Amino acid sequence: MSRAPLQALQAFVIAARHGNLTRAAQALHLTVSALSHQLKNLEERLSRRLFERGPRGVSLTVEGQRL
């Protein structure tokens, strides 16, 4: 497996800390769509689901907590 892009890992950390994609996107100066795409690409690259997405934000899965 090749290394994940540094930007995607940074996006993962910020989204995990905020628990909310809108606030995380603002912190990273991205649109929510751009952030969501980065996270989805990271999940696909790792073949792991890292976040549970809900109407009130995101939370880490067990795999996400391990990362």
C-alpha cells in the first residue's frame, strides 16, 4: 500500500477533532465538498471506513480511532 497524501491525513485529523465537516472545512479553508472528497478518497485508498456520517456531524469508526 502506498502512503496516503499528507493533505488527506491532515483533513482526517481536523475532521476528527471537530466532529463536524463544516467546521473542519472552515478550519482548512476548503469547501465542505472538497473536504468530503478528500476523506472519501482516503477511505478508499486505505480500504477502511474511517467516519460514521450523521445528520449532526461525524464520529470515528473503530478503524478511524486506530488511525
